[in-house]
Amino acid sequence: MGYGGNVGKYQLGRTIGEGTFAKVKLGLDSQTGQSVAIKIIDKRMVVHNKLMDQVKAEITTMKLLRHPNIVRIYEVIATKTKIFMIMEYVSGGQLSDKMSYTKRLSEAEARRYFQQLIDAVEYCHGRGVFHRDLKPENLLLDSQGNLKVSDFGLSTARKPRDLLSTACGSPTYVAPEVIANRSYYGSPVDVWSCGVILFELLAGFLPFDDRNLLNLYRKISRADYTFPLWFNPSQKKLISRILDPLPRTRMTIAEILEDEWFQIDYKPSTGFDNDDCLSLDDVNAAFGSIRESTDEMEKPKSPNFINAFQLIAMSNDLDLSGLFEEQIDRKRTRLGSEHSIQETIEKIKAAAKDARLSVERMNNSKVKLQEITKLRRCQSLAVSAEVIEVTPSHCVVEISKSAGELRLYKEFCRSLSNVLTERSSSSSMVETPPEEGKVEKEEDPQPEL
């Protein structure tokens, strides 16, 4: 492979991953010939989005964790504009990729991955680190088929009995107590996610899955799932104890380690590095020169974005009164949309055109609609529609009537409901992925001396 540009003693190669604020490139240690992964973080983007503390916490956490089943950070290098995380290169890709083409794994293979996952999680918990986003996408496989836990962006370091309150994680893997809008302990939350992963490895599908978020969270909160016919009693017993909706009676890591099924062919992880040799000098140096300037801050993220957990917190006991289903009353209507926020706005415009309503865009998420032809004043219809983004592909549309007949208002709402259920065929609304093999031109990443 070709290399271009250097970061210290490391040569930069092709891009192997990309996110909102960072990209990951394959690198080569010019002194040892060892392949590494180099995560390049844009300082300006992180500072502007006020995520510097979170990024520093993630890097610090990963730097301090030295375990065979956790992706390792070797060192951190910084320039004026970039932070370079030199990490262990894990060549086998994500466990989720393997699952996509093998569907379900053999019992022996699933058990081996689960054993390595539990070993890594026990190590983290022993050091007060709770991952809170365990899922196959964050589990990598090396060339020997060993599992490596990655992505500690949502992790937190606390004492074992400290309560946490931040609702985070991935919906299908998250524990019931996280979505119940109350405080929780970190260890049982990670254990629950491990149980969901084990079920998925053995079954080839998730225990909790539903396109309707309300239904999904109801299933999770009740531990409402069904074992496939091929699950044996030992597997069922273990998973049933892990997927206990009550965290106080849920199986613990210590109990999992003693489980009969888990113990089969179990080889505890070995090869820990000496914690006494750990140093955060490079991390502190990388972040020490950063000064957040309010003059350079971008506008804060629109308040019209909410994540799935904030959505659940809007109501008590998961009763969202049909948030993702049609709900029409005399003055306010709430509809679900399985489209991006921009696609949803376009569909509102299309429905308005059919109803002979003029459209006035108020801001990025709100539009005002007014009847064009006013035969009689009492018949004129005036409504506003606000789009709330739940996920990149799910929105909630709230329609408010300020004037007009209820009949006309209901007709428009029904029309919009029909439009929102249609899948878009316009490619102009879909973000086109970059061409395969096309490399974005970048500035020379050579660190300043």
C-alpha cells in the first residue's frame, strides 16, 4: 500500500473509517514496521461543538486500559489543528460485519467471543470504567479472531456504587433502567448489553427489535422476547438471568464467570501490561494548549434535535400516547415520519401544495401554512408545522391549528399522514456516499516542532 505524509515516526496510509469529527487512517510505524490505526480528530470541530472534555475523557480512559481484549492507544500527538490517536490496528473488522454474512454463530464461537467480552468488561468495571455502549459495531476482531472492545466515547469513570443519570447507548442494546428516566448503576447496564449481544450471536437476530420506538422500549422494559427453538436449556438459563429487567436481581459479572455454560473451554485473558508504566503526559500535552474561544464557536445545535432517550423522558412510564402513530385532536396533531428532517419538510410542502396552502419557511425545522383561496373568512385555514428530529431517519411532526375549520384541518392532517408514509424516490434528498477509492485531499499532517 502507498503512504503519504507523516505524523512523528508514523506514515499515513489510506482512510479506513470516518465519522463526524474524525477519520481513521491506516498507518505504519517507520521504526518497527508495525501497522497502526491513526484516528485524526479535528480540534476546531470538537471545540465548536463543545465536546473537548468528552473526547479527552475517551482518550484518557482508553490510554489507561491495558487488556488483551480492549483496543489499545499507544500515544497521542497534537498539532495546532489536529489530534492524532495512535492506536492498535485491528484488521478483522467489526463483529457486526461478520454477523451480517454468517447470520448466527456456532455455540463454541459465540461462547468464545462472549467469554472475551466478559473478561474485558470485568477488567473495565474493576477500574471504575463503564462502557455504556456495548454492541457488535463496537467490538472488533483481530487477525487471530480475538475480540477487542473499542469506542469508549460514552463511557464514564465512577466508583462501583455511584449512580449515573445520563441516558445514552444504542436503543436495541440499552437496559430498561436507562430508558426509564431514573438513576442507574453502570455495571448492570453493561451486563444487560452483553446479554443482548450473546442472544444475537446465538440467534442471528436481536431479542428486542421494532421499527416503532415506543413498542421497542415497551418490549425492553418488560424483557419481552422469545427464544429460538435451537436454544438449549443452558443458554436459556444464562440469558434469562442476564436479561432481567430488574437491575438488582440481574446476573452479575462474577455470577456469569461461574456459570456452567460460560465455563466450557474458558481460558481467562492473560498478558496484562503493568499499570505502573502508564503515563498521560502526551494526552495532557495534546489538550493543554487548547483554549475554547466563544468568538469562534459555531451556533449551538438546534434545540429541535432530541435523542431517543430524551423522547422517552417526555412521558412517564413509557406511555407516549402513540407518539409514532397518528394522533389528531382539535388544535394539535402529532405524526411520525420515517424520513430525515429535510425530507420531512419537503413532504410537508408537497401536502400543502395538494391542499392549496402557501408555505412560509420560518426556520430549519418550522413552516407556516396558509390557505391560498379564502372563499369565506371562517373557512380559511392557518396552521404551523414543526419537525423534531429523533434520529437521522425518524422525526416527529407537530401540527398546530391557529385558524380555520376543523374539517379542513383534519383533511390536511390526513393528507400529510399519507404523504409521510410514502417512501421517497427522489435521489436528490438522499446524501450520496463518496465514490469508492476516492481520497479526500488533506493538509499535510506533519506535526509542528
